[in-house]
Amino acid sequence: MKRALRNKMLFTVTGWLTAGVIFFPILWMFLTGFKTEVEAVATPPSLLFRPTLENYIEVQRRADYFKFAWNSVVLALGSTLLALAFAAPAAYAMVFFPTRRGKGTLLWMLSTKMLPPVGVLVPIYLLFRDAGLLDSRTALLIVYAAGNLPIIVWMLYSFFKEVPREILEAARMDGAGVKDELLYLLLPLSLPGLASTSLLSIILAWNEAFWSLNLTAAKAAPLTAFIASFSSPEGLFWAKLSAASTLAIAPVLVLGWVSQRQLVRGLTLGAVKQ
């Protein structure tokens, strides 16, 4: 009993320490946003300071935060819906109509995530340039959706495998077609997994910086470009950069905090059986 209690306390302390290490940079960034530029670069760091909203006011004065935020919302939600529209039928076919190369195809799809984005930057840039899609939401929607597609297919594949085949067989006996099985049976039964997959895709799209910096200028730029705009030839203004970063991560941080139970439940849905 004492050993079990000791192990429980050890795991609890280790968990809190790990969480503290992960959260500390976010907390430091948040505090730095309320410092002056002099206090932000002071050595040693000043723990006691007089908070100021000057950086947040200056950030909004230099750039329209809400314009960048709206672009991020459109791109994150739009790319997720677009990716799901392709990933759900693909995962459905791989689970319920398997082939000898099905698992190999899954591994190949996932392996494409190991390719550095810079390796395909030039051809993608030229394609969008010739199509007149540079600095447009359409270009980023396509790139974001394609980039997240392998992960979404892989996750939906594991969730769909948990659905008993007998349910679909009974539906087929009642005359249900492929579309009916997918829309009215499979997706509702996999709703927790679908929700967690969507949330993960939204977070990945929200945080994507490489493509937004290389394919946009001002018109379709999301919050990642908004943050980068505070790096200038004169140097980094750490206080203003921290304020801009806090504004950029706040929406997705709140979303993750509110939906953490659904996210964990969905991500562990297919963890017992494969």
C-alpha cells in the first residue's frame, strides 16, 4: 500500500514538473508582452515589473490583428473540412475494402510528412504563380489540406477499424449504399475520433508558418505572418513580439483547453485494439 502511494505521488510530481516545463515558455512570453523593451532584454531578467499595455496597443496600431486572425480561422477550418472530405472516403475504403497494399499505402502516405517542405517549395510556388493563386486563401487551403491529409487519413483509419463490421453488414442487408454507410453510420459512430482529428488538424493549420510566409504577402496572410512582421532589420523587439505571439496563440490555446477532454478521448479511442 505504501509503495503504491509512493509511486502515485512520484507520478503526480513528475507530471506536474513536466507540465510546468512545457508551460513555462508560454507563461514567460505572456509576461514579456507586458514589459517595456528595456525590461524584456534585461539581464538578469526582471521578475518584478510594472505591467503596461503599450505593446498590445502598438501591435494593433502597426497591423490589423483581426484581419490576420480571420484569415487564420478561415484557413484552419476550411483546410480541415477539405481534408476530411478526402480523408473519410479514403479511410473507409482502406478499412472495409482492404487490399494487399493497403497498409503499405498508409505507411507511404505517412512517410510524406518526413519530406522537408522546402524540398517542394519551388515547384509549388511556380504552380500557384502560373495559376494566379499567390497571396490567396485558395492556395493556402490546398497546401494546408494536402499537408494534413496523411495524418487525418491515418487517424480516421484507426477509428473506423473500431466500428463493428456487423453494423455495416446489417445496414447493407437493409439496402444501404456506400454513401449511406459512410454518412449515416460510420461518421456518427466515430464522432469522438472525428472531433479529435478535426481539432488536431485545426491546430496544425493554425500553427503552420512555412507556407504562409512563402506563398502570401499581405492579402491572405494568417497570424503566423503577423508574428513574423515584428522581425525587422533593426532587430527583434522582444516585448512587441511576445505581445503579438500571445495574441496569435490565444484563440487556439483556449480551444485546446476547452476541448481537452474530447481531444484526449478521441486520440485514445483506437489505442486498445488494432
